[in-house]
Amino acid sequence: MQEIPEPGAVLLDGASKRVGEVVSAEGPVVRLRRPGGLPWMARLADCEPASASEELSSKVAQANAGWGVTSGAGRREAGSCR
């Protein structure tokens, strides 16, 4: 990605495989943050606009984390009320 993204744009950081919203961008570095998460720095060259499915997947993961939902181990079967 060559063009400087606007704050609020949603990008995929190819180096870390994380999706985040642009907080700021300066030169070759962009600061990204997931909703409710800590910001991280990424090289602009490693970033690209997130697809709609990547953006949605990131939001669902954040919502699930807020509810304490895990994937895989510890998951209950449908209809289980224990």
C-alpha cells in the first residue's frame, strides 16, 4: 500500500495477520488498533485494505472475546445447559 490511509480506515497488517483501524499514519508507519485493544505499529508497505469478510471476522472475534466465548476447547454442544 503506497497511499497514506485516512484515520478510521480498516487495514489488514500482512506481517502480523491482524485487522485494525487506522489511528494515525506518518511516513512509512501506520498505527492500527482493534476496537477495545491496544494499538500497534505496522509498516505501511505491509498493509492493505481489509476485505469485508476480514473486517467482519475481526469484529466477531472481538465481540466473542468480550463475552468470554472461546473457539475449540471448552465449547459446549448445542442444546447443552450444564
